[in-house]
Amino acid sequence: MHNRLEAIRHGRGLTRAGLAQRLPADYVTIWRWETGRMPISHEALLRLARFFQVLPEEILPDLGTIPLPHDDPALTSAEVTS
């Protein structure tokens, strides 16, 4: 499935290593997501969308709309960036 993760990450001036430091993911996982070698899980997609402050379908345009649970404390930007 086509994704725009690499373009969004580049647009924010982040390297894969920089993004890996901010998310509960390692460099190789991010590389696999970006190259399509591994699908982005629903949970990871929501964390990425929250972190980049974009809609999930902006990362995965072929996906459709997935609502972001705004009241889910597990997805707060403070936790994602800590």
C-alpha cells in the first residue's frame, strides 16, 4: 500500500533516526514502513498521525478515513514525544 510517511517526515526536517527517537519504533521499522516492506499497524498509524498532526489518510492515502480518538491518553503528543 502506498504511503506518504517519508515525504511527511522529510517535510518536517526529520531523519528516520530522529523520528525513531520520538516514537516507540526503531529505525528499521520506519524504513520498512516507508518502503512498503511492512504495513503500518493501525496503532502506529494513529501515533504517526498524532505526532505529525495530520489525518491518517494523509499518511496512507489509499486507506480512507480513520477517526483519531482525541480522548485516548495513549495517543497524546506528550507521550509520543517523550
